[in-house]
Amino acid sequence: MLALDVGNRLNVFLDGIREVFYKVLFFYKEYIYKYEEKLLKK
């Protein structure tokens, strides 16, 4: 049972990291996109 509990916690932890990673990636893409738009307008 202990291994199962550790596994569940690890899964929750990894899901959290994945969620944060995707959010950061999304904001990064948005930022780059807006930044490139500004550069192109000049």
C-alpha cells in the first residue's frame, strides 16, 4: 500500500509540474508572438 500511496503522490506532483510547464509555454508563445508583431511593425 505504501508504494501505491507514493505513486499517487508522484502522479499528482508530475501533473502539477506538467500543468505549470504548459502554462509557462503558452505564455512564452504569446509573449514571443506579440514581441515579433512589434518588431515587424517597425
